Amino acid sequence: MAAVVMDGKALAAKIKEEVRQKVERMERKPGMAVVLVGEDPAALAYEAGKRKDCQECGVYYDTFRLPEAATQEELLDVIGVLNDREDIDGILLLLPLPRHLDEGEAVRAIRPDKDVDCVSPVNLGQLLLGGEGFRPCTPAGVMRLLEEYGVDPEGKNCVVVGRSHVVGKPQALLLLGKNGTVTICHSRTPDLAAECRRADILVSAAGRPGLITGDMVKEGAVVIDVAMNRDAQGKLCGDVDYAAAERAAYITPVPGGTGPVTRAVLMEQVLAAALRRGKQ
Ligand code: NAP
């Protein structure tokens, strides 16, 4: 039996509409600023997407573009100004930064209560401790997709492929927080296939097209493909071979799976930031 395709676009539309309705009723609208260093085409496209999301949700939006050769001081100045600006509730610093800049210092400079992408050590620490606060948008979006389709991680073997700070590690913590039994795999995992075959919930975020083949998927598993790769023809694809859909109970498409939900969760977190900062 073919898997149920988890419709990220539909869930994202629902989340954004809820945000839009709440924002519409607010006197002081939430605001988000994106900080972009350089002219990377992928980052520019990403930035345009954020602008569109904010427009759709009625959220005030501003972009700060710095040249590729910007100094650390210039970057910290921009972050400092945004930290102090009353109209801005969320700051999104597009990563990676050019190599000459100190990413750790820049991330630490963002006020934790405006760190809507959850990149600062304070917010990541809150995640580790299970406290209140922002969550990294992609793994939080995966949890929303699971919830939407009635998949409860409790008592399930959850395997996460990838251990980055933005996806793999926070994903594992969120699944653990829902009482899943979690395994994290990475490039040094000796037998990835064996680990994946034990997964009731498999989340792949390696960024390697075709890494997860059909035979690595347990019958009836939930397969979440976070990756966004380009195949040999330049077409967007994930890590998971489509043959996996034959065995899975649920699967996310790429595109149209986790990507749109990530963006919608960011809008939700900007709204939450504004409410927490007293906007009504
Ligand atoms: P990353 O920092 O490059 O991390 C990739 C992880 O995958 C690393 O931990 C790496 O292991 C592991 N890995 C690589 N090759 C592997 C292999 N052959 N077997 C097992 N593990 C392997 O990437 P990221 O930022 O986490 O992003 C991962 C993917 O998700 C990318 O395709 C990215 O475009 C996508 N993404 C999607 C969204 C969304 O909204 N859907 C958001 C963010 C990222 P090591 O640690 O051992 O090197």
C-alpha cells in the first residue's frame, strides 16, 4: 500500500491563516527583520520568501543587507540597532556568514527574546532543559506535521539522520521530549541502513540525495524528509528515494513537505515574540 503523503503546504497555509487572523486583531503589529550579508542567490531567494510570508500574515517586515566585505563591527551594529527597535520583535540572521565573520559572536549578540529562529545559546539551552521559548523552526515544523497526522512519538523508535545544530540535534531533543526512543545517526555511523530499518519514525536531514533507499525503511514507518537537495538534473529533492513510499505508512514530499511548515512556524514564533513583548 502506498504511503499517505503528508501535505506540508496545506498545514503551512492553516498555520499562516491562524497567525494572520490573530495579527489582524492586534493594534501593534508584530515585526520581523532579516539580516543578510553578501549576495548569495540562495540566501536572496530565502529572504524573498520571508518577505512574502510576512506580507501574507500582516507582519511588518524589514531587511538589512550588508555587503560581502562587511566587518564584524558593522554586523554587530546592525544587530544592536534591531535589538533596540520597538517595531522589531524577531531577528533572523541568515547563515552561514562569510568566513571572515564570527558567526558565534553574531548569534550571541541577538537578544534572546527576539531570536525567533532559536540560534542563540540561551534559547538552545532552554530547548535542552525543556523550558519555554522559541524552537528551531524546521524540527518544530516536523513535530507539527507529526501532530497533524496523529503520529505520537511516545514509545516509538525514532531515528534522526544528521546532527547539525539547526536540524538533527534539536529534532532529537524534541522527539525525546515527546517520549520517543531516539537514535541520532551521522556520517560516522557504521551501519546506517540497520539503524534506519529499526525506525518507526525516520527523520532524514543529511542533505544527500538518494541516501535513504526503500530497503532502509521499515514497513509502516513514518518517513520525514527534511533535506532540500538538487538532483543531477537540478531538480529539488530530499534524501529519501521515492521507493521508500511503497513501505512507509506516511511520507513527506520534497518540495511541499517540511519546507513550507518551517516558514509557517517562523511566523508563529514572530507572533509569539510580539505577544511576549507586550504587543496586543
Ligand atoms: P548539515 O549541517 O550539512 O548536516 C548534515 C548532517 O548529515 C551532518 O550531521 C552529517 O554528519 C550528516 N550526514 C551527511 N552525510 C551522511 C551520510 N552519508 N550518512 C549519515 N549522515 C550523514 O546540514 P543541515 O543544515 O542540518 O541541513 C540538512 C538538510 O536539510 C539539507 O539538505 C538542508 O538543505 C535541509 N534543510 C531543510 C530545511 C527545511 O526547512 N526543510 C531547513 C534547514 C535545512 P556529520 O555530522 O558526521 O558530518
